[in-house]
Amino acid sequence: MNFIFISPQFPKHYWNFCDRLKKNGVNVLGIGDSPYDALSDELKNALTEYYYLPHLDDYGEMVKAVGFFTFKYGKIDWIESNNEFWLEQDARLRTDFHVTTGEQYDHIDRIKNKSAMKAYYAKAGVPTARLHKVTSFEAGRDFAHMVGYPVIVKPDNGVGACDTYKLRSDDELAYFYATKPQDVPYVMEEFINGQIFSYDAILDSHSEPLFESTTAWPPSIMDIVLKQLDLAYYTAATVPEALRRAGRATVKAFGVRSRFVHLEFFCLAEDKEGLGKKGDFVGLEVNMRPAGGYTPDMMNYAHSTDVYQIWADMVCYDELRHEKLDLPHHYCVYAGRRDCHTYKHSHEEILARYGRQMKMCDRVPDVLSLDMGNQMYVATLDTATERDAFVRYVQEQAPAQAAKD
């Protein structure tokens, strides 16, 4: 099997995907925008060959790279980046090179544009917030008055909380319309009060899950970014049954197969007319790639498994071959800190207190620091009480800093 992995060096832990493919006997061919000498030894050892391109968004050069690998190694069986930023280009390359194991270019809108997702959620029987495609100020004001302030505006095709705003009044709405980029399509949604839970799964070719997990996120990543708050989130030991049903119905409705997916839902904090009762799950958006940041590794620690191997088994065998899923489960918790804050407990104190449970402790790459902070700590805990105490200890600010904030 010939597998082209695009941008295998970013995020840096993606070498694990390549490594497990190689262990399954796959010919792994990398295309990336880092020079070969800058690659980690783990990634170099996992790749059969690497093609360096300074700019991965140069489609003509990407075609040449895939053509080179095709000429040298024969028909390409998979093209994949597992990266939200390259999903559309991945699909275009698959279509142009007749690679059928993955999303095709003519169907990509339904998983890239937030406005297009609504119909598939409806097909799955999963409620979603009401949405308005941003056009004129008058139309936006009418929508905001209908659903009530605040409203959320964000790019129709965007990643994470980038360029996402909460508007609370006609004045803020008018300012948004006056300053927004004219060439970027935006959508406006009614505000949902609830915590975000993700349904994460590795799906076989029949849209059946080989692995399922859930991660609980703060109610507003947008506030984390805009207000420079400290991020904390956790991967849970088990998936709530209602979330499992909603997640499975959603992937079936979207017709997604043979992928690692990350679907986001609101768990309602209060009854919401037209959407559900407190505790119900409401669709937010679909991401047809693994959860970002360090979450795949957190799934490994929470479930005592190897999601990279499960994914590689899906690619090669369309079934689970090497991993067991009945091993001890834990909470795996991420707690980030920012260099701009002063904290009560030192780095050394954190390690002394939680060293045995600490799984990851590292500086966060600058490209991820806007929402994840500058320093990260990841630990496994057995109970929700221990989980919450860990976050408090890591993120408690020094009294002078707390008073300043």
C-alpha cells in the first residue's frame, strides 16, 4: 500500500500516524514544508521517502509531488493529512489522482462550510442553533432580534475560534458589519448556553466506530482566546450514552467513512425552546479529522490504548487488530498556563505534587499558544474531584495577579 501523508511533521506528534502505518507494512510517503534535516528522527524512520515543498498551498507543485511518487512507486492508495487546514486540498488531490479512499472534492462543502452542515444534522435528528448567512446589516439585525442577543458570528469556512465574535447589541452588530472583511463569507447563529463535548471516533468503511471517546471543553474557546484565559479540558473515561447516539447518527447522516473524526456538541446548561432540555446534546459543528492539539495522546492515556495504531489498523485492515479497548480508564486532563500571568505554584511544585501522574509537560508551540497557552501539563486522574483539584492547583494565580485580573 502506498500512502501519501501530507504535512507529517505538523503537529509534531503526527509522526505517530506514520510510524504505525509503517509497522503495518505500509509504504509511507511524506510531503511537507519543513526541510528534511528539520524532521524528527522518529518521522524520518517512519517515512520511505520525503518530498520537500516550501509552500504546501501551491497546488501545481503539490500535483508534481504526488505525480513524482506515483511514477516512482505506482498507484497511490491513500492521500491524507489529518489536518483541518488541508482537508479541501486533500480532497482535490484524491479526485485528480483517482484515489477513492477518502473525501472527494465535489462533496467537500458539507464538511467544510458550517451553513451546509445544518441539513445533515437535521437528517441525523440532531438539533442545531438557528443560522443566518450574513448579508446586509438589516437582515442580520432582523435575525438577531428574532433569536435574541447575544449572537455568534464566525466565518462559514473556518477553524476553531478564529475570527469568531459574540455580539450583544445593535451597536456591536453595526460595528461588525462596518469592519468585517468583505471577501469572507460569515454566518450568524443564536447563542447556546452550554458546555462543549466532542464525540471522537475512528470509523471503518461502513461508518461504524472502531473506537469512541469524548472530551469536555470550556463553554467558550472564543473567550479563552480573546480574554487570554487559561485553558483546561479533559478526556473522559466513558462516553455519555446520549452523546454516543448523537455522534453515531451524525456520522451516518454525513456519510463519513474510514476517518478519524472530531464532532462538537453543546450540552445544554438550561432548557432551550426549540432545541431541548437541560442536559440534552445539540450539534455545533463537525471536524473530519482528529481533535487538535494534544488530544489524541490524551485519548491514549485516558483509555490505556493507542489511537494511532487503531487508525492505522482501520487504514490497512478496516478492523481493530492490535489494540484492546477494555483496559483501565482514567480522566486525562490538560491544564495550560500563560507567560503573561503569575501563578501561585511553581513549575517545580507542580511536578513534585503530580509527578507520578504527569504524562506530558512541555512548552506549547507558538502557533498553538493563542488558545492553548505557553506551558502545558497533562496528567491522569481517577476521579472528577481529583481532576478538578489538579486544574485549580496548576492554574491558581498569585494573589497580586488575581487582583489585577
